[in-house]
Amino acid sequence: MKVMFIVFLTGFIFYSCATDPATNSSSLGGSADDWLIPKNEVFDGGPGKDGIPSIDNPKMVAMDEVDFLEDNDLVVLFSKGGKLSIYAHKILDWHEIVNDADVTVSYCPLTGTSIGINRNLEQNGQKKKTSFGVSGLLYNTNLILYDRLTDSYWSQMKNQCVAGDLVGTFPQNEILVETTYKTVKEMFSSAQVLSNNTGYYGKEQYGNYPYGDYKTNNSRLLFPVSNTDTRVPGKERVLGVLIGNDAQAFRLSSFSGGTNVINSTIGGEAVVVVGNSKRNFSVAYKSHFTNKTTTLTFASIAESGQSIFKDNLGNNYNILGEVVSGPNIGERLAGTHSYMSFWFAWAAFYPATGLN
């Protein structure tokens, strides 16, 4: 079964490069009015529903047990209740969804986007815990998930349920940070790592990238998008930030010469954007603590351990927006809806985006 899936996926990728993909609208069911996105722009990715299997019982291991990651490999970092978890792109490329205890980590390899979703969904006024799976459908070449509670469909980058019983609702997001394995090792030596012993494929498979030159070929897309913006090469990685109707993109390449801090306003909300192109990270937080309203201002510091920027109260923060030293130790900055993305994808979803 594993071999058949690999052969199928490889064949599908080559097929997609050579032919125009067909719309999936004829097989979606219901009317176009049932969808919040243009039904004729929803495409069948090929493997089918759950054809790309989510990881539902992730096995986590200590860093000293990890031998399959190189320093420059991209990973996703999640923190909650003092627990730090790392999910490598090498594994997410093949599974796209990890349903962990406190979060669903969703990753779309075609748009380069990682978004954390709280697993508790509200149905009929009650919150119920669910898991998510890969629907096999794409919009703007981006992952559409489905939840296993109601079988509703969720556009990852639109961050909204686009069809089904929960149509129109928004998930509660969790903060994820994308960076390199080296950067995480330097900052968080106690973090647990998603094992490559997943129970689905052999370990050697996770050393192979399934999409050829896709990440570096700016002219190669497997599916159509609704808007094209040539201000930046298509596969350049940007931090996209969306607050209200205001979308802004920050080029990772612009954060050169050490860690840079930008105090900005997006959608009427004071935010801080912190990035370092050499260490391969860019993050954005609201300029106040969770459940607080006092606006803070921020500046860069001489980095030491986890501390990468500071505020006007004398607090030092880590990459996760957590105070690690200072008068408000234990506090955390409120999150924004922000994530790393290939430029072409961010511009497709948010054509009016600003570019920094």
C-alpha cells in the first residue's frame, strides 16, 4: 500500500506538470451557493480524501534521539503549558496534518504555510474536540482540510469553514513558529520532536522531497491561482499578517544584519514584527499581553539564549512571544493571524496586501 501511494503521488506530480488540471466542481456535490469560495476554483489534488494520511497519534522523541534532521531543515515550533513540540517539514510534506493533543498542525507544502488550529470546535452551542484530515481538495493551490466532527471543509489560508454544517465559522488558532532546526536547537534544547517512526512509511521516505524542484522554481505551480503578483518572486518566503481586512506581507530577506524589530499598526492594531533572515525566522504579535490591553513598544537586543527582543518595561522575549526575563515573566504576547508563506500564495488569497 505504501509503495502504491508513492508511485501514485509521483505519477500525479509529473502529470500535473504536463497537463492542465481539471476542476473538481462536478464531483463536490451541492450547489455553488453552498460554498463560500468559487466552486469552480476548487481542484481535486489527486490522492483523494485521506489519500494523504494525517498523523493522529504522533510519537514525540527527545532531540538527542533525532538523527534525521539537518541544521537547515525547516521545522514548526509549538508551545503550550510549558511543553515545546517540533514538527519537521520533512514529515509534514508527506502528511500535511498532525492531530496532537493540544493542537492540529496543518501544513500545505504547495503554499509553504503552517497554521495551528485548536481542536475544539463549536457545534450547536457546545464545544467538542475533533481531529482534522486532508480532504484532497485545493483552493488557490492551498490545502482544504475537513473536520471529523461534522465533515465540514476548511480552507487553510482563508482560515474559515467554506462548506458544510459549520460554513462561515472561523477556527480558534494556536501560535506556530516556523524556523530551522538549528535555531530551535540553539533556543530550546528540551523540545520534543515528532519522530520519523510514524507507522505509515519507512524512515527513508522522509528524506525525499515529493515535489521535485517545486520550492525553488518560481514559475512552477501545480494548480491555478486567482491572482498573480510579480512584485516578489513567487516562491520567496514572506511572513503574512492578517488583522481585520488589512493584509501585510514582510519579506524574510529584508530582516538582514541580525534580529530586526518593527513596531507597526495593522488593521488598527498595534503589532510587533520580529525577524532574522540568517536565523530564518519572522514572527508577529500584538503589542500587548494576552488578556491585557496596555500597549507596549519593542526594540532589539544583544541576543542571548532564548532572548531575542525586549519591551519598554524591561522584559525580554523569546521567539514565541513569551517573557523569559523581566518584571512580567510568565506573560505572553497575544498572537496574530500570521504565518510564513510562499509569496504567490499570500498574494493569491490577499490581492490588496501591503508589502514590506
